[in-house]
Amino acid sequence: MILDHLPKQPIYQPNEKYLTVPAISSDTGGSITPQFDVVSYVNALVTPTTHVFVNGKYVPTGLLTTSDDKKLPIVRQIYFYLKFRFLTKVEKISGPCFLAYDGWSENYYHWMCEVMPRLYMMSQEFAAGKVLLPKHLQSRSFITESLGVLNLPIVWIEPNVSYRFAQLVTVKTDPPYGNPSPALVAGLSKQLLSNLHIQTPTGRNRKIFISRAKADRRNIVNESDITALLVKHGYEIVYNEDLSFTEQVKLFADTESLISLHGAGLANIMFMPNGSKVLEIRDTNWKTNPLCYWWLANILKVKWSYHIGEMVPSANHNDNPNFNNININYESFVNDFNNFEVS
């Protein structure tokens, strides 16, 4: 079994136990930690498909785009270059400009744990850099606000337009997928907290439960039973979609105990104090429910444990089991919750 090195039962697990475990199979959404290197190109062309050509030569960026995470065949390279260089509108932009977005960037987890660490890394070497983003991401307030906290200006690029850059900066990622970089995530977290003048621990020691009741997928069908128990034990019920990015950072910097169903809101683990703890509610379908927050908790020295719920198939998400709802056995949860509380 792929996950044989993880505990069979939902018990409290100290962070240190996982610092040296074997790499997780990519089947679970994890992999070895990739190598990250800042690369600067002169006279670079970026196509609407986010492929990069330097002086006419294709350069893989390591971003998780539809085809750029694989070797682009030579015929496609020629086709893309000719089409987007000579048959598409081309605009020139002075640099340095940062390229870090990909097909997953509008998701909060992927933005915070993949894109933002890359941008943080590039900004350490090129302080005057501007962030390239497609215009459709303007509607994601956490994107614009988080970049504002890092003091990174944005260049909004149009669809169906190619761009030529005097200086294009990107982060070469090899392999082009995998777990977040411990150094980059930790550095980004420290920088964001510092820029917001937040020191951890704050001493407020809040206990919160992230509710997905307002989400259109991956809900707890008997959440009211669970929240009634948690409120009795001093937990606040939080809806991340009601909070701005800055409000989320401040909230989680105050949090010592977090309970949540698997979801993007758990990316806020990166703002919790060292030694705080998280109980992640997961379903039985491990392969489609990746261990990204287990990995993230280890990076930030947050103690991680889990509870297993039962997947409830949803007619709306038959094509992706990871979006299905779950049901929680109340008695089993009470037992795991009590262990979590005294840990």
C-alpha cells in the first residue's frame, strides 16, 4: 500500500516523526522536493499558452501548465513559435518581470504554496521585479492582496497576446511538480508576517474550525453535529471565504488549535505558531486526497494528525472523487477529538 508508512489509526503524531519519512508517491499528489533555481532570460517571448522562447529556442519553465510539464515535441515547438511570434499580436515589456503562474494558480493552496514561494525567491534577487499575471486572475482578491503585502507590482497580461520581455525571470523547477520547498515556504511565511507587523506566537491561543458549508463541493454532510461539539469546547466556526487575505493571516497567527476538512483553507497552516496543532479531516479515498497539508505542517513545525470520514458520492462530482462530500462517524470523531485536545 502506498501509505504504509503512515499510522493506520487516526492518532496524534508529533511533527518530528515525519521529517525523514520516504518520499510520497506522485500518485498521492506528492513527490520528492523539487530543486528550485532562479533563471533570468534576455529577449524572451511568452506565448498565450505560457510557453517561453528565448531567441527562438523553446525553454521549459517547469510550471504546471497543460503541456509545459512534459518535453514539448520539436514539431510543436516550431508550430508554437511561428504562430505566436508572427501570427499573433506581440507586445514588448521592460523588465525584470517574474513568471510564476500556471494552470492551478487561482486556487488558494497552489497560489500560497507554489506560486508565492517562487515569487518570494525571485524578489530576493530582483527587488525591482514585476509579477506577470493573466487578467482573469484580477477577480481573486487573495492574489492581489497577498502581492500587495509583499510589495510586488503586477503586470496584467491579455489573453491571445504574446509578450516579449527585455528580461524575464522565472524559477526553474525540477521535477516540475512535487512538494513545496521548506526553505521557500518558511521564508515566505516569515516575510508576510513581518510585513504585516505580526509576531508569533501572539498569545491569543485561539481554537478554530474551518467550515466548508458555503463551498459547493467537499462538504461534511453532518457538520452541524460536529460544530455543536466543537463550540462546547471553545472552538470558533470560521468561513475563510468571508475573510480577506490579511484577516486570514492575522487569524491563523493567533491560532493554536485548528480542525478542518481537507481543503485549500488549510494552506493557512503556514501562519500558525510553531508547536500549534492541526487535525485534518480526510476521507477513505487517500489516492485522490493528497497529503499536502501533512507536508506543509512539517515544514512549519505544526503538529499534524488526522481523522478519517466516509466518502459520500455526489452526483455533481462523479468525474472527480476528491470533490465528494464525507460523513463523519460521531463516536469515532469524539474519540479522536479527545485525543487531539489532550495532545
